[in-house]
Amino acid sequence: MRRFVAHSARNLITRRRNNLTTCVLQHCTFPLRFLTTASPGYLSGHVASAGSASAPPLTLDTINPKVLKCEYAVLGETFILAQRLQQELKENPGSHPFDELLYCNIGSPHSLGQQPITFFREVLALCDHPAMLDRAETRGYFSADAVKRAFQILNHFPGRATGAYSHTQGIKGLRDTIASGIEARDGYPADPNDIFLTDGASPAVHIIMQLLIRSEKDGILCPIPQYPLYSGSITLHGGSLVPYYLDEDTGWGLEISELKNQLETAKSKGITVRALVVINPGNPTGQVLAETNQQEIVEFCKNEGLVLLADEVYQENVYVPDKQFHSFKKVSQSMEYGEEDISLVSLQSVSKGYYGECGKRGGYMEVTGFSPEIREQIYKVASMDTCSNISGQILASLVMNPPKVDDESYESYSAEKDAILSSLARRAKTLEDVFNSLEGVTCNRAEGAMYLFPRIELPKKATEAAKAVNTAPDAFYARCLLNATGIVVVPGCGFGQVPGQWHFRCTILPQEDKIPTIVSQLTEFHKAFMDEFRD
Amino acid sequence: MRRFVAHSARNLITRRRNNLTTCVLQHCTFPLRFLTTASPGYLSGHVASAGSASAPPLTLDTINPKVLKCEYAVLGETFILAQRLQQELKENPGSHPFDELLYCNIGSPHSLGQQPITFFREVLALCDHPAMLDRAETRGYFSADAVKRAFQILNHFPGRATGAYSHTQGIKGLRDTIASGIEARDGYPADPNDIFLTDGASPAVHIIMQLLIRSEKDGILCPIPQYPLYSGSITLHGGSLVPYYLDEDTGWGLEISELKNQLETAKSKGITVRALVVINPGNPTGQVLAETNQQEIVEFCKNEGLVLLADEVYQENVYVPDKQFHSFKKVSQSMEYGEEDISLVSLQSVSKGYYGECGKRGGYMEVTGFSPEIREQIYKVASMDTCSNISGQILASLVMNPPKVDDESYESYSAEKDAILSSLARRAKTLEDVFNSLEGVTCNRAEGAMYLFPRIELPKKATEAAKAVNTAPDAFYARCLLNATGIVVVPGCGFGQVPGQWHFRCTILPQEDKIPTIVSQLTEFHKAFMDEFRD
């Protein structure tokens, strides 16, 4: 094991390059290009473009500096290295001390073996090829409620034309279904005209950032640690990320006093704070907010005139009996706040939950408390891409209105759903316990979402070794872990953390038969790493 | 008929509002909000948000002015009015002098009755629900090559996991297929690493604009008339549109002297021109460039160091025997220009061609002649949205590698394809002839794409009536046409045109059984309009 750690450090040193980009949030100073220029095949795998001296004039000095500045750690350096290692393993089996890569870097359940929910896929297939519905013999191979649902859905499309552009906000009938699902979830009314269906949740984040950010003097309050889509999108649109720190010691607690302090600090720097981002359940932190806490947050946004951007894509992923998901819409309605009181954007996605259909790129934002004029501007920006993909729209309507108890599919659907969620809960607990058993590592429980975010106290020698190769200590640790075991995690610097602290994000998504391997590899690696670098 | 024209003009006057936004390109000064605030139901159909005095503080004065400034005419005012009329017809049949809306505003073939290509949908359905492949009895209901293709495609996905995120650029095996398709089309090599699969072509445009535009001092040479995605994206990203005018008198010819003049003019204003947008076949203009013209364009971009952004989404839509589509990649390769000579982005989409699968949101950009460092920046921006939707990716691979002559589906596939393309050619010719028969209207032929862009000489009284309701004359004409006949077109001001000239864009997409109705309605309306306003 030790040799891999040393080998990895040597590799880092050998390949040292000048830095060009640094992590927005902390000095994760291991640039993306470091790896890709050093290794052909992945991004730069074609000879012709490999840096000819007379290449066309576009250079890093002449592109938009906001692009240069933004980072997206989840698919950043560690992932790119992992892809290279995977290619090397394929071309040269035995070239690394592991047989396969274990991707714990990204919340993509199906890529690690989770199976799709049968009912959802039946409906999607029928809607893709409605000719099957017209033939009794093919209908017979689908559950009765999938057939019924497919008919219902196709009836929302004039001429069954699922190949046409939809309304920019999405097919009205599907938005009706989603609105009903929101009402059933919250116990408060929802309006289909408030819903914008999007390709996953990410485009919604960009639209809101585009709307709000005028210059670097506009700030967005963002949790630290945060999902780097937010920091990336804020940077790309030229705004300022105003950090508020979640309190690791209280299970990643969100303190209103911290929000107020950071808001005041931002104001004193001349920054106009426009919005507050809250990720609940948390990514990468896994906490589930208490309803009373959410009430305080709503009150804060109302008083300060901030748009509340509620990332609620993990609403179905809650694993502990003492916590429950409450949407911010429900909480603000329960406080009797309405359209006049608070501007609220709630994000949902088909990529998460028990369904985990990342490849379908379905999602929506529910937009309330914006004036008609502003809504038209949101519509206009969304309309430039015409509409989101129809399969994703259909799937979004399905996850918000799954089979009911009297439906033929209900039993198998429930069994599939429960198996996934209970397994995720077990995996979360197992991995939490493993992390807490490692020297110098502490880890809050994952109450929800799909991640653990353990903190590592790294020995001084390790941080020095990292510094010598011009990288953040947790990025160094993640890279050593990857080179030694094939386990891919994302270093904490990509999410932001209290300066001087180090973490990494590890998903709970490997299937249960892989967990023992991960546990033993991780434990063995960590011991070797600490032995190598212990002060 | 006359009463509808007059009624329409009165309506415009009654609903007059203050202007807030103006067309980027010309004074299409009929603001989006004009219609939506005047009419509940479509965008602002919920009472709670209808402009309360104590609404949250976000106002048109405090949002990003770039958002306020950008326009997207295709789904703009005329379309929104059309949606309202459709709703009114549904709720109150007979309330308008037509029974149905005829959407000639948008290139969405399936919404007007075009059927999907069976082979493509079979493969999509099988990939959505692979369980069907495992059962001989269900396999039997699909063509043998669809089954084979589905197996081939699923083999590109580890564990057949079409529900996982893919590589940001798209599934490698699908990019291999697309690269082979490009090679077969062009006769020159294509590299799968150059391909970025995207949700339709629009996200690729945004990525390139984000990359290139640093401030309003960066300019993008864009044809006038142009597809307003370009003007919208340039505005949204804070750049300057540098217009070059297509010459209507020579069939929307693209003159190099015009490019040079406009480039010099832009330079003299302190604008750094970064890229040239060419839409071939043209949108909204329908011309197909000659290869010699393309060579001149390539030479121009090479000499001036401009990125050539080639919108080639209509590459399968060519209707005249004397013209042929040539990709800019092929043209530049035939000139023996390679990676060192010209930075080229070629866009393709599953939404156009004979397939017209707009709802699937599939597409790609092929990126050549960018240094590895720049490619990494493109990758990074794309990675923030993780990947494009998998069904769209699969479909993109299918359209670039459709059934071959020995495949079981070939005959039916070819019949479907040929029927669609030959029908489009007939419709293009019929509508072109009709427009040319109208008083004061001239119309170039649609050599390709999906549109005609007739020019109208409007009588002075009509332009005055338009001015009285604070709208552009062609927007006024389009609105009157819609109110009288239900035919939806997009006024020329949304695409840009020589100042003082007026046009509208009309798709060739209504099915052939609708064409006689459109011809008679249009002719009757136009006569009534001219009689009403003739000087």
C-alpha cells in the first residue's frame, strides 16, 4: 500500500505544471489541465489538436475570464484521473493495484448498479413508441396501469406528438400532474403555471443566476460546504458567492446568526445580496433541516427581501426516523406567507430520490412570489432553449405521481422503492461508521441525500507533501486514495470548507455487495497513508 | 375579413401599454408583457401573483439588464397571443373567425402532424425498457435491425445503465457512431473526442458565447436576418452582435465584401470580433451556400482569426436539385486546412432534418481547431450540467447512422424519409408561389431548411396604424393575420432585416392537406389587409 502512496506523490511532482486556475472557494490548486495535458486519450486524445505552435489564436488569455475562473469539482481532476486509470486498466489489465474503479464521486445511482423503477420505464417506452399501445398483444406485456398512464400522458400531447417542442414551461397536462403531486406532498395548493420543467435541475439554477446577477456587486448567499454547481454558476454569471458556514459540530446546522453576520459583512463590502441558496437535504453534507429552522430561514428571507432558492432534489432521500422532509413552499404557506411575502424557487429533479434517473435529465422549478413582469423574464430566458426534453418531462410527472395503492404496479413499485431506500440507509450507516473508525477522521451521519462528508485531520507531513506538488491536502489525499484503491471521491476543497479543515465527499451509492471491499480498501489505504505521513 | 383587421387594430390600441423592452435588432416594439399582463391565463394565470402592491422586491429595475434586453421572437408575442386565442377557442368555440390555430411560427414538424421515423422510435423504446429485449415474444414486435441496434447501443452503457449520467461529452460509443457518420458524410476523418452531445443545439451556442464573450467590446458576426437564438445568446452573455446583411436580391447571398466591411466597421468602434456565425441551410432565409462561397468564408475566418460557428442543423433539408449541403468541416479539410488553421464549431440537432424530433432535445457540436487548454474550458462549462439527456444522445447517434440498404428496416425507413422530404419540397414551392402572387410581396425560394421569409411592401397607412399602436409594421401585419385567420408567423423584426424593410417567417411544415386552407386564408386576408390600408 505504502508504495502506491509514495508513487502517487512522485507522479504529482513529476507532472507539476504552472497553475492557471484555482478553486473558487479554497486553494484546491490542482488545475484541470494538469492531468489532461499530461495524459493523452481522454480529452486531448487526438494528435492534431495537441498544442500545435501555429494553433488558431484563441488562448486562455483571450477567453472569458469568468469561464476560466469557474470550477466544477464533481467532474474535475479526480474524476478525469479516474477515467484515465479506467482506460489504462482496460488496455493493460493489472497495471494498477485494483481491478475496477469504484465511483463514489457522483450521485448517479444507476451507474453503480441501481435498477430503474419498472413502472417508470414501462411508461416511458410506451410513450416513445405509442404503436405498442395500439396492439393488444404488446399491451399485454406491460402492467395495466402503465398502459393506462401512457394513454393519459399521450392525451396531453395533441396528436400524441411527443416529438414536438412543448410549451417552454413543459406540457401543461404534465405540469397539472406535478402540481397535484406537490399539493399531495405539502397539503397546500400548487399552480401548474408556477412550474418550469427543465433538463435536470441545473438549467433552473443558471436561469435564476442569470436573472439576479448584474455584476460582481451582486451576491448570492451560499452554504459552505455547497454543491459546486452553485459556485460555478455564480462565477460564470459574474456574481459574488457570499458564504455562510454550516456548523459541522451540530450536524451541519444552519444558524440564522451566521446568515445575518455574513449578510452584514457582504453589505459592508458594497455587495447587494440577492438570494439565499439552501440545499435540503444537504449536498455534500447530508443534513435534513428541522421545520422550525426552515421557518427562521423563511422569515430571514422575507425580512431581507432575498429570493429563497431551495434545492430540494433530495426530498425523497431521508434515512433517519427523527427527521422528515418539509418543502420550503409548505413551510412558508404554513406561516401564512404568500405571493406578496417571499420569492421562492423550489428545485426538484428525476436524478435523485429512489428513482435516480440521472440520464433522463428531468426536473423542474416551482416559482412563487415573483411579479408577472419578472415571470415573463424567466419565461423569456427559458424560451431561448425552447423546452426541456419530453422524456424527462414525462418522468418528472411520474415521480410526482407514482402508482397508488389500488394500481396493479403498486406492489412491485413499492417493493422496488423500499428496497432502494432501505439499502441506501444501511449503506449510509455502514460508511459513516467506517469513517468514524479511521484515525483522525470524523463524520456526521447522512440524515438524507446521497453523501457523507467526512473530515480528515491530515498530518503535517501530508499537508507538506501536498504543498510540494502544489495541491490542496484533501485533493492530495483523494488522489492517493484513487491511485491505491480505485475509489473515487471528491476532495472537500471543491465544495468549500472552513479554511484549514479538510474533507472529502463520498457517495453512499455503491451496491451493498461492494461495500465490504470499499470498507477494507479504504481502511487499509488510510492506515498506510497515515503510517507514511504521521508526524 | 375587413372587420377582423379593424378589430385587431382596435385591440392593439385599447391594450396599449408603456414599452419596456425593444427588439435587439429592430424596433419590434411590441413588448412581451403587453399581451400577458393584458390577458390572464397563459403566463400570469394565477391570481395570487397578479401584481400585488406589496410583492417581493424583485423588479424589472433590479434584475440583470442583459436579461431584460434579450429577445426570442419565435416564442415571443405572436406565439403567446396564439396560445391565448387557442385557449379562448377551447373555452368558447366560435369566438374567433377560425376553428384552429395554424402554427407556422416554429420549426417543430411533429406538432403539425409529421410522424416520427418508426425505426428511431423502436430503438428508443427498447433502450428505455431493455426488459423487452430479453423476451423473445416482445422482440418479435420490433424490426430485427432495431433489436440489433438497441443491443449495440446498450452495450455502450456499463450495466445497460441508460439511467446514469454519461460522460459530459456523451457516451463514447455513441460519439464513435456519430464520428463515423460524419466521416461517411464528408469523406474526411472525424474524432469522437471532438464531439459534445448537447440537449438540442442551443446549449452549444450558449457555451461558445460564454467562452468567447468577455464584454460588450467582443463582437460576434451574425447574419441578418438570423435565428434569434444567436442575438439572444449574444445579448445574454453581454457581447455585441456585429451584423452582416444577407443579400435578398441574390437569393440571400453571403458576400465576403460585406463580411469585411462589417468587420472593419466593428473594429473602428473598438469591437474585437471573435467569431462568425453562418447558418447553412439558412434560418429564416432558406438559402443553401455554394461550396465556393464556403471556401471564401473559411479563408476569411482563417485570415481574420475568427471562430467559425457553423449552424448546420438543417443539413438534411435541401429541396432543390441544383444545391447540395457541404459541411464547413469538409470544406476546410478539402482546402487542406486542419487543426492549426481554423477553429470550427459545427452544430447538428435531432430536431430538424426529416426526423424533426424536437421534443427529444438531442444534438451535438463538433469542435475542431481549439487548443487542448481551450477544449478543457469548453468541457468544464459543459460539465456543470453534467451531461445531455440519454434518449437525445441515442437519437443523435441514430440520425447520423440510419438503417443501411441491407437492414430489414431500410425499405420502410427510406419510404418514410423520402415521403417527408419530397412533401416538404412540394410545400416549400407551393407557399413560395403563393407569397409571390400576393400584392407587394416577394419571396426567395426555400432551397433548404424549413422556412420562407417573404418580404412585404406595406402601405404607408399600415405602417402608420402600426406606429399608432407602437409596434413594428411586420409585427402588426402578423398580429392581424393571426387574429383573422389563426395562422401564426413570426414577424421579420425578430430576425433582423434591412432598416425600413418588412418580412415574416413562415414554416413549410403544415401537412399537405392543410396547405389549401392556408393558401386561401392567407390570400383572402392579404387582400383584405391591403384593401383596408392601401394608400
